[in-house]
Amino acid sequence: MSVSRIFLGLGLSLVVLVEAGCSRSASRQPVDTPPASEILDDILYEGRNKPRGTIWDLFRSREDQGQIGAVNKYIWNASLETLDFLPVQSIDPFSGVIITGYGTPPGGGRAYRATIHVNDPALDARSLNVALSTRSGPVSAATVRAIEDAILTRARQLRAQDSRL
């Protein structure tokens, strides 16, 4: 019995030494990653030359600056600010999905979990879908509507602040 413990101890020691030796690899080199703007340009232009701007670009209409990918940046940021008491589990600004874990609002006793989907670049109520649930199941439609109203109100405030600049 004591011999098996000795072999078990030696085996575990050997595993620990091998793992420690693997983690000190001196051959690791930092990866030189290009900036996100260059990666985006590579995706957008696919090997073609990026078009250069001219003086006439000043007179052309601009795209909506309130857009991140395919979602509205004001609704996106307002969703994150309004539900900041919930821990973010997954976030994807390109598809417009925010998934949170359970969290308790300030002054509340019930834990909520939310899934937010911003599906349109317009600052519009149709652009926002919120699904709330508790540990015992989905919440009432009135609660979901109140959260959506709070997010949309905050989004309008953010847009108003942005337009003053």
C-alpha cells in the first residue's frame, strides 16, 4: 500500500514538472497583428485598392454616423448602460446580440437575465427586441416594455448629446 502511494506521488511530481517545463517556452514570439482598420479595409476591398478621397467628397451626403456594423450605436450603448447591473456573457455588435447573466437590479430582490437584439440601424422601437427572464421563467410583458422604453429613452438622450457636439 505504501509502495503504491510512493509511485502515485512520483507520477504526480513528474506530471507537474513536465507541465512546468512546457509553460516556460522561450520560443514564444509576440504576434504582429495589423490594426482593426487595416483588417476591415482588407475585408471590404478584397485586394482592390482603397478608393482615395477628393475635395468633392465634402459635398456628398454621409452615411448615418449612428451606426455600428448593422446596428444603431445609440440603442447599443443605451442597452449596455441601462442594464449595466447585469453581467455580460456574450456580445456581438455585428449581429446586434447582447446576452447577459443573472443580476439583481439596485434596490430589487429578484435576479434577472436578459437577451437584447438590436436588429436595425434605425433609432426606432422596432429596432430593439428584449427578452427578460428570472430563475423561475419569463417576466411579464409590462416589465419587458418598461425596460425597452428605458433603453429607447436613454438612446434618444445619447443622440441628443451627440448632436450638440
